[in-house]
Amino acid sequence: MTVGTPMMGALPDGRPVFNPDYMAHRQAAYAQGAFEELARLQARYVYSEADAEELRRMAIERVCRLPTETILSFYEPDPGMDIAPLLESIAVPTLVAHGAEDRLVTCAASEFIASRIPGAQLYLFDGKGHNPMFSATDEFCDVLAILFAQDARKEPFGDRWRRETRTQAGWLRAKRRQTVAWPEAPMSCT
């Protein structure tokens, strides 16, 4: 699984990869060297769900502890990091997960990625933003479990797969609640 795969600029059809409003604010803060504002802006767009205040606060706090040069280097464009030319060479079952309410990266970017990876499937997390693995942890884990339980090459996900996965994921979450006391807090990699 790869998280945070960068794409540069615009898609081949001209649609943007990143939210244009975010990019305008980002460029202005970068030009001023306002690294704390960059951290706050990034956190607002990445953790855009109403109940994600704690995730935003933690992200800002962690980023602001980094050296200024490190923070600013994250925002310097690097055409060598563009994954688009590599997509068609991926030869493993691939799930492209995207929050349907992502305010940072457009759904068009995820659709493009999924369309270029042979056999890849796109799963949109309804009502979730940029990091569904944190804001919809149970659903995210359930979708991964279902993906690995199936042969993605023989049975494409499609609309039927998405409906069935949502049903199965809901069943798994309900079953877990009956048998195991799972924490409601987002996953942590600390």
C-alpha cells in the first residue's frame, strides 16, 4: 500500500490534481516563508471532517517542531516525484482509496490513478476527507480485508463490488462491536 503518492500539476485533460483554492493559499504562504501557516493550511485541508480537530492540532504541532527548511522543502515542486509515468507498470492488485469529500486532492486525480493501473479499483469513502485511514479507520480496514480476501484480478470491484463491500464492511463493523471492544480513536503510527 502506498500513501501520499504525488502527482504534479494538472491531469492530461487539464483538470487539477490539487484543489485550486488550497494551491493559491499554499503558494502565498510559501512565498512569505510562513511555515506555521503552511502547517495550519495543510491540516485544514487534510483533516477537513468536522470531528477532526484533534487530528488537525496534532498535525500542526508535529510539523511546527520540524526545522523550517524541512517544512518548506515539502512544498517545493519536484517533477522527478511525479508517479504518473509509473502507473501503467504496476502489476499487483491495487486499491485506490479516496475520501469523497477530500478538500486537498481532487477525486479526478484518484480516478486518473485508478484508470492507469491495470486492474486497479477505486473506493470512495462517503463523507470523508483526505485521510480516510484515520477518519474512517474501521471501514478502511474492512475494505482492505475484503480486497485481500478476493482475487481483484478475476473479479473487478465496479459498482456491485462497492455496494457489496459497503454491506460487508458494515456487517464486519457490527460483528466486531458485538465481540471485541475496539477503540474509537483513529489509528496512530507513533
